[in-house]
Amino acid sequence: MILEAAMLYVKKPNLESFESDFKEAGQYISQIPGYINHTLQKCIEQDNKYLLLVQWETLEDHTIGFRQSEAYTKWRELLHHHYDPFPVVEHFVQIV
């Protein structure tokens, strides 16, 4: 299993619309082969900061299967305009 992690900084005027759009976007990521689950956490100390965690079976399920899909196009249209700056996405593997 691979854990994708992205710290999302959302433009302050967009907080409500981002959360609403994210709920809709969940249907697109969850249909991809190799997707396991995802969570979105909101920071307590900084109201425009979110942590996205997605579990994938393999790295390629995310980097190829999702990012090269029509579902990603819809995900991007719903969410990417909310970010400032654009998030860095990293991938992790459990060692213990």
C-alpha cells in the first residue's frame, strides 16, 4: 500500500466552496482501480489548511491510473482553482 499525502492551502474566500466541491470530487477518485480510501482533515490552528491522505494499492495507481484518467480531469476542474500555492504531493510506504 502507498499513502499519498498533500498539504492543501485553500484561498480563504473559497473555504466553503472548496469543502463542498471536495465532497463532489470524491466520487471521481474513488472509481479508480487501485484506490483504497481517502480522508480530508482540516487544520485546527489554520482554517485554510487541509491534509489530504489517499491510500493506493500501488504508486502507479495514482501517478498513472488516476492522473491520466478522465476522472482526474473532473477532479482538477473542481479543486485546483482553490489552492494557493499549488500543493506538493508526496508518497509514503509503511516501514513499521
